[in-house]
Amino acid sequence: MNWNIERRKPSSWQARSLVDEIASLEPDYVCLTEAWKQSLADFGGHVISAEGGAWSPQHPDERKVVLWSRNPWADVEPIEQLEAIGSAITARSEINGNVVRFVGVCIPYHFASPLGVEPRAKPWTEHERFLEILKPHLARWARDEPV
């Protein structure tokens, strides 16, 4: 399951409502974007997250990507080249006895520009740059295992 929490604090009614909806579906894996590191604290299981680049002022507990699993994560790796402009984190976990690589991404929106960098990025440039950096990683991982 994948959902954007839109930076809502875990205690807000909006985030609680979304998390309750997700829990009612009993997923095995969840990827939240624009969430807080505590967003899935009530789920138990295993959580990893990536802070990512700031496009606007943000709280230290905000994360661009939060991945949750019923099963333990292994080989957790933030993708450092993407952390300044968006966020991506990858790890392995097991599904039905098979090891699968998960990749959680938060791609910059069309007007995204790293906070404090002047001149501001032109529309879509950070989005396109993010995808160009991510592309070879996806190709490499897909050669080795299910992604």
C-alpha cells in the first residue's frame, strides 16, 4: 500500500483517519510519503525512513518516505544522491518465502526547489533530475532480484 500523508502530524485527525483506513486493509507493507517517522508507530512491525531534502521548512521528525513491514527489513540503504532533492530508501524483506527489494520514493513535485537554494529550480527540473538519478539504481536492482 502506498499513501501520501501530506505532512500531517500523527496526532492530527487527518493522519489518524488515513492510518486507521490503512490498518483496516491489513497490508503486509506500507509506503508513506510526506509523513512523520512516528506515523505508523501503532502498527508494530518494522519501520525504516528517509528524511530527504527540504522543499519548505519542516519539523525534524518529518520524513519524505516511511516504509513499514510486518517482516524485518534487511540491507537498508538510503539513496544518498537523491536525499538533497527528494528522497528514496531501499531495503529487502520477505513475501511468501521470497526475498523482494522494496524502494520507497518521494519524487519532487513540479515546483519543488531545495530550500535556501537560489535561484529557485525551474518547474519540473528537480523531478526530472530525481528520475534520472533513480533510473540506473532500479535497473541494477532489477537485474539481481524482484523489485
